[in-house]
Amino acid sequence: MGPNPEVADMVRIRNSSTARSAAALIALVVSLRVAPAAASPIDVYLDVQYRVVDGVVLTLDVYAPAGAKELPGVLVVHGGAWKDGDKIDWVEEGQALAAEGFVAYVVNYRLAPPGGTWHAIAPVQDLRAAVKWVRVNAVLYGTDGAKVGILGASAGGNLAMMAGTTGSVGRGRADAVVSWSGSTQLRLAETGGTQSNRANYVGCDLSTCPAEWDYASPYFHVDAVAAPTYVANSTDEIVPVEEAITMADALTGFGVPNQLRILEGTRHARAYEDDVWEESMAFLHLYLDGGQG
């Protein structure tokens, strides 16, 4: 079952930034509906700064079970072809992760044009910085800084896997990964639109800079200390199923725990969220808190 928007009977919203648009804040408040009395309260911290780079202030939203103490943390990474999207779109997942016993950190990152002016692998650097920030600031939000996972969909899935295969273990590398329809080998794009989005992200065409395309592909970074990874993909969607299968094979080849879920049909990323939510949560619990959730 996917995330239930009615997960808290009390939500405390803290650290709200005046820079957040009124529309976005209203959308957040509307989504935090009243739940049955048995539900546990959630503390929400909005627009918490985690990095300033190239003159850009990067922020995240925190969803923590009230009274959280040394719980696993999970970064949540939105999709949008690396050029669109915002953390405000993942309110329900943030709530649902908190209801699962995680402290959720729903993060924004630098975007490719036209949403921003950056290219690969700027957002990966942002996410690794976010993982480090969570570890350093863990006690402030009731998080165990040694247990920081990451969940992403579509472009966010690619970035999540990059955060699980690059960076230093125990610092910027995530400790567990969930990817829904994340590209693992950018060069395997099959459609013109997908190729265009990937070229826009990398900053050049595959024929011009193949090494840069591969450098932004988690498949080529897998090693023996890659994070345990859950990989989901549909059989006939915009991300070729081959990307998921070969990623799982690469992880297995290095002895890295992984779980591959292939769904029939054309659904992409959050379109099949309800079908993979429980598995995804079980995977995160297994590798972040020993299945204690």
C-alpha cells in the first residue's frame, strides 16, 4: 500500500521560510490532513538550509516522528528529468516515511536547464552534501547519523543510486538506496525525448562526450562498498528495463545486497508507487535498522 496522506493527528510546522511561496505552503498544509486519534504526531521543519553553492541556497524539508531519537534517516529525491520538480511534490512520501519510523529529509538540488543552469554531476554533489549534512545534524532531528538511506524516482532514482555508489562510505555515500525507474546507464536511452533529456542533463550529446554520460551513470560506479539497493522498473516504460536488470547484475557481481522488482507494463516511477511501497519500506528497514520498523 502506498503512502496514506492521513498519517498524523498533529503536525507541527517549524522553520518556515518567508521565501516559500504562499501557494506551496498552502499545498503543504492542505495535504497534512487530520488522521485518526491513534496516529502519531509528526514534526515538520520547512526550508532548512543544507548547502550554499554557486550562490544558490539549497534547502530540504524534514518530517520527523514527534519525539524521534536515533531513528534512521531517509533522503527523498524528486524526479523531473533533472530539470524540473520540487520537494513540495513529495509531502505525502515525507509523511509516510515518518509514519514508518524514519526521519524523512525531502531535498531540493540544482537543476539542469531550463529549471536551472547546471549539468551533471552537480545534483549528485548536492545529494552527497545533503547526506553529510544529515549525519552532522542528526541529533537535531532525532536521527541516527550512521544510518542514512535515500529514495528517489525517475531522475531522482538515478541520483539516489549515484549517492549510493559514489562518495566516501560513512560520509557522503548513502547507506541504503531505493530507486524507482532510475536510469543506471544513460547511454541506453531508446526514445528521442529521453535522449534529449539526458543530453540536456549531461550538457552534451552522447556522440560528443560519452565519458561524461557514463560518469553520470551509477552502473559504472558500482563497487564492493556500494550501498544495498532496491531497483524497480516496468517492462515497457521510458527507462529501458535492461538498465534495471544490468544494475542488479552489477551489484550482485560485487556481492552487494540488492532487490530487483520488475513490473509488467508501461508505468513509470511514482505511477507504480502503491505496488512497491511496502517492499521499499521493508528494504530500507532491513538495511537501516535491521528490520526493526
